[in-house]
Amino acid sequence: MTSLTDDAYVGTLHYKVLDPPVSVATDDLQTTCDEGNTTTTEIVCAGLTATDTDIVANTGNITADGDITATNGDIKAQNGNIEAVVGNITLDSGDITATVGQITAGGNMTCNNLIALAGLVSAQTGVVANTGDITATTGDITAGNNITLGGDFKQNGTGDFETASGSNQLNGRVDFQAGFDVPLTNGVGTQISQNYIKNNMTFEGQVKFLGQINGTISIPEFCPVFPDPSYKTYTLIDNTPPNNQYALSLLATGDAGSCMFDLHTSHGNLRQNYSFIVESFCADDKGITPVPYVQNYAIYPPNNGTSNTDCCIQINYTDYAPALTQVIRIDVRIFYNPSPP
């Protein structure tokens, strides 16, 4: 046996047996994975496909310029993102799970269950859950086209669900445990002409139309006929959601058997496109008889201006005694009912 020093130079080495043997280099990924199949380095590739197994990233991202496909397994990112930059994310029978990161696809996203516990779910064309659920605990779910699922759509957070356009059809029963709102204007004050309810509906509890009442004015106000200097104009604030208001309720005293005031709104063609319901009765007891009641009411163009978004309301009473400053309760409600009906 011949021993060499640590810094010996050998021009050509001839040997019969090398112990331990030198590993033979290979381009086969399976052989490399058999030696050790975990890495803390992110893997970025043109496309990623797994058959009968999972695609799992414990610390980093799962990123592909093309498609990410798991034929019979799951795609899981424990601490990173799952992203198919321009391609699809497809699972035939498994789940897509991102514990803290985002799930993003340039194309379609198809799986059984889609779970993003904290991040964003975004698909440029569509999201399909064949048999399971789509769950976003704290983040958003965004699709440029459709969201289709065979299970439940669950939102555990407190964010909004919003569709920009399109026809949203519900073929089954809908349970509105917190009620529902049907505003007549959108977020910037534009009137929504199609917000009407067709067919018959039965309600066992309260149905709240967004900010319906303009508050009860509890202190009686003097509402004389025009052009008295005390002539009043009441405004329905209907262009600053969620304060859309389509009704007025107040206590008033009258003049010469009448109460009269203007109602100001931002609704175009108010008197042509809205129906009015006016109710009024004596709200106090002055110890006299008889008590005044409504003889008639009328809706006019506004006395205090010429806008077609305003109107004048005059209520005439019988047996009214102005000297006793009798207090009258007045309720005015407007309903969108475009002309011709």
C-alpha cells in the first residue's frame, strides 16, 4: 500500500478499487430525489406536474411560468405563495391550500377544495371547485370570469362580496340572517332604475330598505303655507350610502288648517317617477273635540325652487284649531315607480 501526503501531486492515477467509491453523476431527477427530496430553496420552473403525489412547499413558494398540475394529489404551500404566472392551476381530485400565502393563476383554477387561510385567491379567467368548498378566512377571492363550485362558498371574515356586473342567479332558497338592502342609488349616487322586486314576496320579519326613514323630528316645527317666512324645506339625503333615505317623519304645527313644506331630493323627475304616500293625524290631546284629521293632501311643484327633484306637499285638515297649536304627525314615503308604469 502506498500512502500519499496531503499535498501530493499526481499526474495520472491508476487504481483497481476505490473505497469508498465515487458517486456517478446523473441527470435523472428521480435519482436525485431518492437521495433527498426536500429543499429550502424556492423552485421556479416553466411547468410543474405531479402524478399520484403532492406538490408541497414547507417554507417557500410554488411558482411556474406555465401550468401547475397535480393529477391525484394536493398542492400545498405552508408558508409561501402558489402562483401559475400565465397558466392554469389544476387538480383532478385534490385540494389547493395556502396557509399564509396567496393562490394566483393567470388562467383557470380547478380543484375540489380551495383554501386560503390568510391570503388572496386570484384567477384571471375562472375558479372551479368540482365537489368541495371555496374558503377564504381573511383574504379575498377574485375571478375575472366565473366562480363555480359543487360545495359551499364560505366567507369566515367580515369583508364584502361584490360582483361588478353580470347576472347573478340563485336557484335555491336564500337565508338572509342579517337582512338585505335594496338601495335606489349606487355608491356614487347614480340611480339604479332596475332595483324593483318582481312577483310576490312574503316577509315574516322586518325588511330594511337602506336608511329608509329620515329620522323622526321629535320637536314640533311650524309648517305654514307658502310664502310665509317660516316655510320649511326638508331634505332626503339619498346620495351618500349607507344613508339613502326615502321617507320623512316629523311632528308639525299648522297654519289656517294646513301644513305645507317642500321635500328636496336628488332623484331626477321626482314627481313623474315616484309614487307618494302621505299619512297624517293629530299627535297630541288638547282636551277638545273634535280632533283634526286629514281631509286631503296634494303634491305640487316646489314653492321654494323649480327643481324637478323637489316637490311641495300640502296637507289640509278638518276641525283644526291653530290657536291651540295642535301637533300633527306627518309621514311621507316615496317609492320608485317610473312613468309610464
